[in-house]
Amino acid sequence: MNGTTDDPTLHDRIELTYLPVLADVREAVGVSLDAARWWRALRRAAYGSAVLALLVAALELLLPDEPDPATVAEMAGLGAAAVAVVRLMGPAVARAVFLSVRAQGEARAVVDAEGGRWTARDTEQLIRWPMLPRYVETDRLFVLLTPRRTGSGFAYLPKHGLADPADAGRLRALLDRHSARV
């Protein structure tokens, strides 16, 4: 694994074949969003806004004057809406991505020293390692991430797509050589 020419994994080529699964896409989108600074900031802002809105509603109810039901309802609704948007964003994006990839049927991925190549019925995409410098491994997936400065792009490799479970170790070694584990 040291990158020398006597390293048996240096010229590894790992192939995966799989049908897209909503749970995989949902997990990959979640990993991608969690790795994005902008998403963490947006999530904090939404939860902070929800807390402020609920505090305003609580103050309206607790102040000695007669509470304004419209203000209480508006603030409680605003707080709930902020939380709902943040909680539903990931699943909504995952569903949209899944519908797109599912329409292509069986997918095939080949990962080697050059990068990753994904092919399906009507698509083919090559992504070289400089565009995927980070990765996260979960129980189900390897999620390859774009550089922080370019946003939250991702590609995923489901472990169930490997021909042999032992290939997960070879894939991990290949990723470690070309990408940084997050």
C-alpha cells in the first residue's frame, strides 16, 4: 500500500455492478450534505431561526398583556417551517437524484488509478481523482466527494455492487492512495 512498483494493489481496477437503490442514494446525499460547510451553516441558521421564532411565540404568550393569537401562530408556524425545510431537503434531493439514476437501470462503475468511470444505459461519466479528493466510508457505501471549494458534488460506490466482499479492502486501499478519508 506504499505506492511503490512492488505494491500489488498499485494497478488495481475494481468493478462494481448494481441497480440503484433509494437507501444508497439517500445515504450518499446525506454524507455529501454533512460534508458541505454551506449545508452546516444553513442548518444552523434554520434551527436558530426556529428557536428565535418559538421564543417570540413564547414571549407573546407569557407577557402580561393579552397574547395576539395571530403572532403566536405565525411565529410557531415559521419555526416549524424552518425545521421542516431543513429536515426534508436531504430526502427531497435524494429522491430526485434516485429517480434520475433509476431511469438508467443497472449501473457499472470502474475505479482505477485514473479515477472513476460510471456507465449506465444512456450515460457515461469519467471523474478523475483531482475532482474527488475526499471520501467517506459507511457500512453500505464509499461516497466520493468533490473539493470543499467546489461545493457538494459526490459519487457513490455501493458495497453491494462489488463482485466479492474482499474487493472492499482493495477499493479502500485504492481510495486511500488517491483520495483522503474524511
